[in-house]
Amino acid sequence: MNNQKQQKPTLTGQRFKTRKRDEKERFDPTQFQESIVQGLNQTGTDLEAVAKFLDASGAKLDYRRYAETLFDILVAGGMLAPGGTLSDDMTRTEFCLFTAQEDLETMQAYAQVFNKLIRRYKYLEKGFEEEIKKLLLFLKGFTESERNKLAMLTGILLANGNISASILSSLYNENLVKEGVSAAFAVKLFKSWINEKDINSVAASLRKVGMDNRLMELFPANKRSCEHFSKYFTDAGLKELSDFARNQQSIGARKELQKELQEQMSRGDPQKEIIAFTREEMKKANLSEQAMIGIIWTSVMSSVEWNKKEELVTEQAIKHLKQYSPLLKAFTSQGLSELSLLLKIQEYCYDNIHFMKAFQKIVVLLYKADVLSEEAILKWYTEAHLAKGKSVFLEQMKKFVEWLKNAEEGKQKKTLPASGSKCLRSIFVLVAAGKTRNFAAAFEVCQQTV
């Protein structure tokens, strides 16, 4: 008989112990809210004291985890339920943005509170922008006074760069637009923004986030016109914004026109049709001839793929521009239009380095094609040129300008000699010899003999 005790069966396996730091804390903003509300009740309307309290509390309370709760309390006095109503079962405070006085000075003071808080705790930046986006979507749940205060605060924050203009995308919500809430809110917002900075600040911020062409979307589709927008915001005292929107719409129309012209040229449509189309669009968009010639020039130069070699691109450009000189001529009936075209050519040749040496030849070609007059060229040379590439282009044009100045008045239009004074002497020899009486024809002979 075996006296050894029989071993009892045991459960085998590995036992894991969760470290305290790895345990996920349950999301419970109640205690956090009570701490913030208690502090705000103690500081009251003293916003300097509020800022100090928030600064100190960040070391004790979890701002990162409860950022949304924090901002809800500072704006509305308590946690917001979906739609913008205050949660009934939570502690509230009477000291918040929505209960403050409705004036610009008070809103500026509140903006400073948010600014100090976010500068102290940088990780709150993203959460704050998300909060503003959310609040804008909840606008229908707020009173008119609350909306006005939020609009003024948002305008100040935008002006000071505390938030990005991308938050304005919330205003394009269909329901807010349909009921006119977005447009009314935008009036207060842009007024405070422009009051803090100016229309240039507004324009730059909107362009940065691609919203400079979306202002019309603040209105329902049936009211989405430049005329309605202009009247609404001008009547509200925001003529600067109306002018900006009108200008942006004009820029948008020009881009579309340029794109269409480029496509017509790429297809090889007859120039008569292109000219007729351009005149019609010019009338529709109420564009001046000076503006139109700039669009045409850009379209002409964008409708072809240019050679990368400097020695070949000039020849290619001359051939291409000679083809479209009738189109350019049709929209340079005024001296200002000619000057506008010259400035566009100068700018293009400067911005595209392969064209730097082509400037003079392009100008001469357009002079010979009756697109540019000698008056416009002389005006450009003496006083109306741009600073871009000034020394290079003036040097290129020097001999031609001298020739224009010295040419006899009353003669038929002159064309540029191929080699400066040598060719000029040749022309006078030909005329004196009786081989030709026509100055322009003399130049054609000169080109063959020099």
C-alpha cells in the first residue's frame, strides 16, 4: 500500500495583473464640472480672476480629457446637450459668456480669457476650434442675444488669429442657411472682425482656407446672387464686405472665362468665333477692355506647351503669337488696353525665365501686327513699366525706342530694322536711290539685304 499522499488537481494558467496606470478611467465629467463651476462662482464677473483660476486649475484638473466640458461651461454656463440646450442634471454657473453684457468691450475681455488659457495649455487649441464649430451648428438652440455674443467673440478670435477661418464651414449648414440664421450671424461676426483689424485681414484669412469664393452660400439657393448679397450686407453697414464679395465673384468669372478661351484655342476654333464669344462674355461680366486683354493674353500663353530650351522658345512664341495677333488686336482698341498688354508681357517674360530674351521680339511682332502702337510702347518705356526685370527689358528695347523717336512724322507705320543704325542707314540709301518710296517696304528690302 502506497503511503504517499495523492496530490490534489490544480488549475494551471497565467494570471495577469493590470497595472493601475493602464486602467482606463471612466469618462465622468460631473466632478470636473463641479470644480469649474465652483471656481467661476467664486470669481464672478472679474475676468482677470477667472483667467488666473483657469491657469491654476490646469495643474489639478484634466483639461485634456474634459476640454469640451470646460469650453461648454465657459460659454454657456454648463454642459450642452445636442442642439444647444443645457443638460438639466448638471451643475451650472451664471458667470459665462452667454450671461455677460452684450457689448464689444466685454466680448474682447472674454476673448482675452480664452487667449490666455490656450496660450498656457497649447493642447487645447484643436479642441477649442472643434468647440466653436459645434457651437455654430447649435445656433438655432440659442437666443438672439446669445448668438450675437458668440458672433462678436468669434469675430475677435478670428481677427487675432486664435482660431482658423475654417470654422466658418459650420455656417453653411443647410438648416441654418434656410432660416437666415447664418447670414444674420455673419453680419455680427464680420463687423467685430473688421472692427479689430480690417477687410484685408478678412480677405487673407478666407483665401487661406479657400472660403473667399463661398460667401454667397450664406444665403439659400434662390437668393444666392451678387446683387442680393451686396444689398444685404451694405444695408447692414458692411459695404467693404459687399465689395470684396463682388470682386471675388468677378475673379471667379474671369477664371472660368480664361479656362473656356484656353480650351477653344486648344481645339483650334476659328478666331472669329473666339472673338465673338469673348465680346459676349465681356459684356455679360461687365469687364473692361483692359481686364479682357489680360485674360486673353494668359489664355493664349497657356494654350500651348512651351519648349524648355531658350533658343527655341522665342521662335515658338513668335509663331504662336503671330497666329493669335488678330485676337489680341480685337481687344486693344484703347491706349490703356495696349499698355495693359505690355505690362502683362513684361510680367510673363520675367516670371518665365526662358522668355527673358524674347521680350523685345514679342513687342516688335505685336507692333508690326498693329496690336501695339508706338505711343503705347514709348509710354511703357519712359514711365509705365513694372520693376520686374526693368533693366533687362529697357536695355532690350533701347534701340527700337530710339528708332521710334527718330522716325519722321507722317510716314506710314514703321517696322523695326534688323540691326539697328546699320539697317536705318540702308533704308535711307534705298529711299534716296529711288528703289522705294514706302518706308515700311524699304524695311522689307532691308531685311533681305542686311
